[in-house]
Amino acid sequence: MLGRITYMELRTGWKGLLIFGILILVISAGIVQIFPFYRDSLTEQLEGANKVNLALPNEQGGNITLFWEPLENATSYMVMEDTRVSMVTAKIAYAGAETSITFEKDFEEKRYYAVMAVINETSDPVLIGIATTEKGEDPFKELLKNPAYSGFTGGRSVSMLEVKGFMTFEFFGFWWVVAGLFIAYLSVSVIASDFENKRMDVMLSAPISRRRYLLEKFGAMSIIALLTTLIAIAGLAGGLASINALNEISAEAIFLSLMSGLPFLMVITAVGMLTAVLFQKVRTGMGVTFAFVFTEFFLYTFGGFSKSLEWMKTISIFKYWDYSSVIIDDLFKSGDFVILTVLAIVLVVICIWIFEKKDIPT
Amino acid sequence: MVQEKVIVIENLTKMYGNHVGVKDLDLSVNKGEIMGFLGPNGAGKTTTIRTCLALIAKTAGEITIFGLDSHKDAVAIRKKIGYLPGDFGLIPSVKVKSYLKYLLSLRECNSTKKMVSLAERLELDLDRKTHELSKGNKLKVGIVQALMADQELIIMDEPSGLDPLVQQEFYRILREEKKHGKTVFISSHNLAEVESVCDRVAIIRKGQLVVVEDIRVLREKTGKVLEVEFSDPVNIAELKLEGVSEIHQDNGRFILTVHENLDGVIGAVSNHRILNMTLKSYSLEQLFLKYYAEAENQKRGGK
């Protein structure tokens, strides 16, 4: 009877699926609840940006004046200087009790100045704000252009003050880890555990071809991936509705952004099944599949670090699941959807081809 | 009368890299018989069986089952086969009944009647959870699933480990299956275990077939081994009776190979006070020695 293996897979695994389903629902609905608090604290921080001002000279070689609002109960101030907004290579430019400093502009490049207040000797300094020598630039916005972050947005600059930006980082930034690794684990174990628990002999002594066996398992995984996606959609939509944020992002965009990840999950499924067929062990298969997912992620992230590394992105499956395109640009990339779907199908075909040739171990 | 053959294996070779699984094996199983497939562990029994079911690919040779190619027509063949693997795995945490029903549905069979009656006869509780089962009960599940869909050919790989009473019931079931025209191919590493149920046995060793013999002929050829221990000293000459081919003395214990006249021998033995007495079949190793010696003699005689 067609679909029996699919049905049995869902039936025997329903408890685990239910727990995972609840977890997804809680995460997706819960994470957006944090947004209002996050927005308020970020707004406070951004206001701090105006607390530090920088007056540039009119002609070459003039003096720069940096001044800031004094902080109550501050004993002294510290100014850090760096050519990067991240301040990772900052040097101390000033330390003292003044609330303004003047110095000669004897450089051409863009520099950043972070001002910190020292409250007392024992506690860490408090950041008052950051200013830049580049006119009209907001250092806080620039922080978001850091390649490590832009990996999540496909290079778009989004504001974390909007729910769209928040979702991109805080939800989608780890959704692939939760869903991707869960699907990877399941897709390996639905097949490899049949090998490990010695069920393969009895399964394949029934009038079932190996192709049908694999396709039914893939069918079960497709249903699980779809359910996972639908639960996340419901959770996100519900969560956003509860904080009255559905006017900022449409339900359709939520639906499409997660749905565009379905073929992404199917590719992971196909890779998981392939490793299960190749190695016939849950642990080995899972290790290899997890390594695949992380490698793809790093390829995509590193590809964004420099133009010359861009090629890395094109061979990463993460490039073809552009959720931010749907969320930020309102554009569903059907081409990418097709590419990932075709890739999943090709991998399943390869998987069947290998499985039909392999000896079933005792 | 030409026997209709259900399984025909010709020149089967299966290599695992450099290791020989089975080499140039020729074997056929007739319709309606119970064929025993004997050999020590690692002799190639499981390899042969699993090649028949296309679970592993063959290196060379041909296997036809019901006149169909074992690999090309594997799915069609499996519709007619009930199989108990040597290592039978269960889905954990489901009821035995659910698992069996699942396997029934994979075999495109809807009737649970036979499943229920088999479980009853083998004293298997269908409402138990699979992970709670003992080794013997797991084997019962395996036996039930191999027989429940009423298939024409039943292949069983070493169904041993049942309680003696259940084992007897199991053999009764196999004989009934035979009566209904089913063919049974059953492997074992213990001759005594299957000789009461088999019509013929094939003996395999180190991947090669040693002999295929009718069970009655085998019994006549090998005889029985009678071990007897007396309380008083007995002269060995007294035991040189009709039908006894060999006698070994081991302290007070006598080991007799008896081919015929078993009642006469026992009668003679019982003239003395007996401390202990056992009647056994030949062990496989003894059988091999016998058949090898025979083959060697024939070779020498031929030269």
C-alpha cells in the first residue's frame, strides 16, 4: 500500500515531532515579544549618538573639536580613536576631566571617536556615544554593515528599530540552525536507524523497491519540513499580531519568507538521506550532514567579506534562500526556489541510484 | 516425476572484497519441501539467503526463484516470500500488533487472521510493546511475520532460541505449511534442531556446498550417537552388536555409532545397570569429517 512507510514514520515519531513543534511555536511566537523592549533600549542608545558631536575644520589642516554632554557623577572621560567603527584596534586619544578636546586634522582617512565616561575606578566605563569624521554618517547604522551581520540580510541595510530588521537578525539568524539541524538529524536517522536496528532486511524483503522505500521516507520528511515551516509561520504571525506589528510586515511576507526556506530544508533532507545510505550509521551520517550545513553557512558568510570571495556565495545553498528579499524588498525569488527544489530532486535521484547498488549490511 | 523447483541457484559466487562469502554454489529447492540449509557460523548460509532476496548483489552466477531472476524481478518475487532474517529488528515503543500490521500492509495483505492464530500458538502476546520483549519473544515476532501473509515460499535464517515446547509447536506449524503446498528453506548450524522437520538438507562449509542429501539417507549414513555410562565394568565386546559401526571407550563411558537395530542395541545395553544414557545426532563437525573422508577416499580410489 503506497504511503505506508511514510505513515509509519510519522506515527512512530509523533511524540518527538510534537515536542519539536511546540518548541518552534514558542520560539517563533516568543521571540517577537522581545522586540518592543529591544526597540526601546536601542532607541535610548541611538539617542546617545547625538550626545557626542564633532566639529570639522573648514580648510585642510585645521583643528577638529570633539565635545560631548557631560554625564552626571562621571569622574573623568576617555576618548578612543579608530579607523573602524567596530573599535577593535582603538587607541586612547584622550583621558581627562574635560568635556571637549581639540586636535589637528593631520590625516585623510575616516576616523571614529568613541567617548566613554569613567564613573569610578572599579566599574567599567560607560559609553556616551560615537562620532565620525565623515560628514552625514551615522556610526550606529554603519555597525550594521559589518559583513558578519550583512550575511543575514544579503547585504541590505536594515534598521533594528523596525520589526523587519529585528526578525531578520533575531529570528532568521538562527532559524536555519534550529530547523536545518533538526531536519538534518531526522533525515539521517529515518534511514540509518533502519540499518542500525536491523530493520532493513525485513523492510526490503517485502515487495517494496529500494526506490519506493527512499521516496516514502523522503515523503515523510517533506511532510515534517512543511509542518515545521507552517508552525513557524503561525507562531511568527501570531506573535507579531500580539504586539500589533502586523501593519509593519504583511502576513504574506511572513508566509513567503519561511516558505522560500522549504526547498532549503529539502536539500538538507536529501543530503541527510544520502549520507545515511552511504555510511549506514546515524552518528556518521549526522556528523557529515551537520558539517555540510555549517560549511554552506560559512561559505555564504565568507563570501560576503570581500568581492573576490563572492564566488563562495554562489556555491552555498544559503544564497538561494533569500528571506530578507521577501521581508525587506517584498520580492519572492521564485528562481531561487526552483534552483533549490531541483537540487533536492537531483540529490534524491543520486541517493536512489547509490542505494540500489549497495549491499545491505548484516 | 520431475520436481517443480522454486529456488534454483547456479554457480553462485559472492565475494566481499577478497573474502569469499559463497563460491560456485549450486543448489535447488523443490516445491512443497522443507529444505534445511546447514553449516557452521560463517559458512555462507546468510550470504546465500540474502543474495536470493537481492539484499546483497551477487558477484557471479544465477538465481531464479519462481522462474524469475532474483535481482531483476526482486519486487515480484518478494510478493511470494515470507522471510525471517538472522537478525530481526523491531520498531521500538510500538505494540507488537501494530508492528506486525505494518509489515502485513507492506506485504499487501489485509487479513490479520493468520497473524493472530500464529501468535496464539507460539504464545506471543500481541499487546506487548516491542521494546519489552525478550530475545525469544522477538524471535516469535519474526516467525509470525514470516508466516502471517501466507506466502508460497518461506525462508528462515536460523530460527533458533525458542523454548523446547514452543520449538515443537513451531515445527508443527512448518509441517502444516508444507501440507498446504508451501516451500520452506530454513538455515541452521545445528543438525539436531532441524532434522525432525526437514525433508532434505544441504550442507555448506567455507562458502562451498559439501552435500545435498535426503534426511533419511543422511540418517542411515551417519546413524545416531549413543553415549552410555554403566555402574559396573562392562566388556566392550558385549557392545559389538548388529548395526553398531563404531565404539569408543572413555573410562566408564561408551560412545556407540548406531546405524540400525536401535531397539536391539538398547535392549543389550539395558542388561547392565545404566548410570546415564544419551542419544544424539551427529554434530555438524562430525558430519563434515565423515563427508570429507568419503570425498577423499573417492578421489584416491579414482586415481
